[in-house]
Amino acid sequence: LTAGPELDTRPEFLEDVRAGLCAERKRLSCRYLYDERGSKLFERICEQPEYYPTRLEAEILERIAPELAALFDEPPRLVELGSGSAEKTRLVIEALIARHGSLLFEPIDISRSALELSSQGLLEEFPELEVHAIASEYVAGLHALSEECEISPAPWLVAWLGSSIGNFHRTAAADFLRRLRNELRPADFLLVGVDMRKDASVLEAAYDDEAGVTRAFMKNLLLRMNRELGAEFDPDAFRYEATYDEELGRVEMHLLSERAQRVLITSLGLEVDFAAGEAVHLENSYKYSGEEIEALAKSAGFEVRRHWDDGEDRFREVLLALPKESP
Ligand code: AVJ
């Protein structure tokens, strides 16, 4: 297992918090939700009855894993973008090993500790598995991997699961897919988990669960700023709201100030004023229709080779590849 050092993200965190909280419409980046406590809370979100994506994706992957393994005549390499929950990945790993005997698994994640955690369990479970973990941004990591084996590279199955694509604005999602495509060869596949457009009531419940885990996940960012930036946020002075904008096809997540208040952020030497009811934007989660997925793939230079649904069109696994050359 090889992985780079944990990157120092503090200077960026400071600057992003300053810029976000001084903006006309206040915002904080969802990247900062995932500190140690945030990552644990996110895992608990995935277990909430209202948060359907994780469960549905696991069901689909379990069903289609043998088909994924059968896409390849020779043993492929499995790349995962964002080491994520090993629970879903292991379904694919199991099927690939069953069909091809052994497997090289190459998870790419910005967090070295997340990589170590997810790789460790998999190595113990699968003796036939070799793990080569890369602590890096996704595209840079893929690029490094493709540079490493120029001679006769095994085909890739690149997995980008969990509807992580939903955090991107639609145009940014296309840009990002295009950059991924530039790293792929004709025999490679990219498997993307996509959350579908659906009723506002289902979506709003999924992003504001009854048990309050999502609310705690969002408010943890206030606590993180208190811990790491010497801020003095009172989490009880903010309430959490998730609203689905049907037209934009996205769930928008905000914290709203319960009252007019001024909050000190010591490390920034900054006092931030909040009006009563003022919103801080934390996250978007974009949802897709089948047509939108087709258009997105096409605009990124991909072809949708296949897709699999949960049966009720709530969640979709999309298999992308370079377009077959026209005769
Ligand atoms: C990690 C981006 C896939 O949008 O469903 C879940 C994040 N935020 N609940 C999503 C999230 C609040 C999640 N993704």
C-alpha cells in the first residue's frame, strides 16, 4: 500500500471560510463537512431509513457485479474514485475475483487515512487482492496510474459511486467527466452511480432525516470551525433546511441563523454578522433524468454503454466508455 502524505488543507480552509462568510450570499464548501467526526456522521446518514441512495446502490451493485466482471476477457484493474464505503466496493471486488482469479484494486482518495482504513479490511478479507492506493486528486491520480503502466496495461473499471457526481454543478460535472475521459483508453469503463430526479417529499426527507443525523452532519461544520479556527458558533443558534428546487433538479442544503447575531472567528481576526433568518449555503445535490444523463455523457465525450436501475427509477448505475469508432 503506497500513499502520499496527508495534504495540509488548513490554509485553504481559512481562505474559503473567509471568502464564503464575507460573500453577499454566505456559503461554506461541502468539502469541509468531512473531518473525522463528519465522516462518521456521513456513514450514519447512509444508514438512515430516509437516505435511500446507499441502500439502492448496494442492491444494484450486488445484482450486476457478475455482469461487470464479464465485461472483461482479461483481468481488469479496479479503480475507485473516493475510497468510500468498502461495503459497496467489496461487492464488485468479490465478483471480479470470482471471475478473474485475482485483482489489483487502485483506490484514489484525497485522504490518506480514509484509504488506509478502507484498504486494510479489504486486504484481510480477500487474499487474492493487491491494493495500490493513491492519495491524490482524482484526475491527477488516474494520470499517475496510467503513466505507470504504459507497456501492456490491463483494462480499467473505474468506479465513481454514491452519486458523488451530485455535488457538482451540471456544467462542472461535464467538465470533470471530460477530464476523466482523457485518462481512459478504448477498452476501459467508467461506472457512475447517479441519483435520479424524483418527488420533492422523498428527496427532502432523505436530506433531513427524522433522527437528525444530517442536521448534526451540517452543524458539525460550525463545531469544526470552533475547534480548528477558534470560532465561537453556537450550533443551537442555527437551524438546518433541505429544499428541493424542482427546476434546477437539486437539493439545496442550508443553515439559517435563528436570530441576528455576530460571531467571532479568532484565526481569521474576523467578526461575521448574521441577520435573523439569513442562510448559509452548504451543499447542493443534483438529481438527473435519463435524458440528462445521456446528454451529460455525450457532452463529456462518453457513450452510455449500459445502465441498470433499482427497478423504480430512483437510482442508476451508468456504464460509460469511449464511443465505438464508427465504421
Ligand atoms: C456524498 C454527495 C453523494 O448528495 O447524497 C448526503 C452528500 N449530504 N446527505 C449526497 C449528502 C447530505 C451525498 N453525496
